Amino acid sequence: MFACVCVYCAFSGIGLLCLACRNMQRAEAARQALLVSHPTAQATLLHLDVGNMRSVLRAAEEFKQMCNRLDYLYLNAGIMPNPRVDHKAFYKGLFSSNVVCMFATGEGILTQEDKVTPIGLQEVFATNLFGHFLLVKELEPLLCQIDHNSLVIWRSSNNAQRSAFSLDDIQHQKGREPYSSSKYASDLLSLALNCHYNNRGLFSSVICPGLVMTNLTYGILPSFFLALILPVMWLVEGYSPYNGAEALFWLFMQKPESLDPMAKYHSLTSGLGNNYTQPHKMDIDENMSEALYVKLLELEDTVRKKLRDEDLDIKTKN
């Protein structure tokens, strides 16, 4: 799946799709491909690096100058840096009662090497969660309007595991599974947004594309493991990016207020090759969700202050 944030706004019966991406060359290629299949589509580009908080603030300001409403915000960007399979944990899991869960979610066997951004945030946390959170906060005036409901859609994962997340370490500085932690945090945050914003017309949902076979996937999974699971995944989930996007499209066709805030909507493919969407209840609760939301608000204040101080230092030096 193309790693970007997509925003969709409708006005005067015309829909405008904005691809907000870090790599503008790939973004333009995606836009051109879209226009080939849909020549009348209204599509524009916006430079956005959700791992860079200054980029988030700039992009949000540019978009607010472009549009005065926002109907759908697809938070699809994310990273899994230097992924590795913990072979010791993998072979141990083969002979444990957790083997099915391990194959389905990668729990405990997918590790990554995280690093710290210039502003002092863990890179995976900043890119997969906090940058999106800050973007939602910046676009709040466009998302919360009395004349229509809006929907924020988070791209989560089967790998979003409670066991990888801790409220005492929301950035996962001390662990080896920052990707899993960040995706579980996005599940929690989606619920918190519903609790705080539903009465203002903003709704939030979570999707899971399933096991999508990309260059990243082929690069981290052992060849014998791929040989074992590909036939099964073809029958159960399907594994192309096209299959993985099914839930994104399905949610677009629903009324935001009709969606279950406790469900994760999975992209699935039947044995006959038909794509469909199925909701699964998430392993989350309101107390943990609210606690994370409070911590993110506190971190938001800290980050904004740090950015203001940096700007002041630059002005002083000049």
C-alpha cells in the first residue's frame, strides 16, 4: 500500500482528493496512475512527513488555505525500520500454545531498531502515531463542523498487540517492538477520539489490510515461512495491496456514525477471490484509551513549546 496520508473533501458536489506524502516523486506517479484510470478525478498533492512535526504543522496550514472542510482523513503513512525476525522466539513459538497467534500477528517475533528524531521523539512513535495525532488536532476546525460528519481512518495491523504497549513507555523506548506498540496505540487513540469528538461530528475507525505482500514483507520473512503461509493467506485474506485496500473503500461507503468504535475492520478475500470487510472486536478499553489521550495532549504541549523555543533561538541568533 502506498504510504501516505489521504484527505478527501466534498463541496458543490465535487470531491477533491489530496495525497499528502513525504516522497513527492512517488506521489506524482500515484496521482498520474489515478488520473489514467479516472480522468475526471480532482487530485492534488501536498508535501507531508508525519515523522517531522514542523512538516505536519506546515502541511496542515497549507491544506486549511486550500479547503474549508474535510470529510475523510486516511492515516495510512507508517514505518517499520530495520525489521528482523527473532529466530529464537520464532522456533520457540512453533512448539507453544501461542503458535496460531504468532503466525497470524507476528507477536513476539518481529523486532525493529528504532532511533530518536531531532526533536527527541522515538521515530516509529512519531511517524506511526504522534504525527497523525498532531495532524488531526491541526485539522480539527475542518473535521468538526455542524453541517456534516467526518471520518478519520487509521491503518492498523494484525501486529497491534497489547503485550507490546505500556502506558509507562508510550514511545516504546525500552522495548524491541515499536511497530506493534505504535499500532496498538493507534487502536486506543481511535477510541479516545470517538469519546471526545463524536458530539462534534468527528468519528474515527481502524482498519487492518491483512498480510499484504510487499517488498518489505518479502524482505523480513524467511523463505520457507513464506512458502508455508502464502497458499493459506490467499484463501483466507488475499495478499495484494489491492486486496488490502478493501476495508478503506468499504468504510468510505458507510455513514461514519454507524461504525463500531470498538471494532477493527479487516480486509479479507474469500476462497473464490471476492474481497469483503469484516469487523473484529479490538482488545482495548476506555480507561487505557483515555490515559493515552491525556499523555498525548501533554506531549503535544511539550513539542509545541520546543518548536517555539527553537524558532525564538533562530530569531535571536539572526
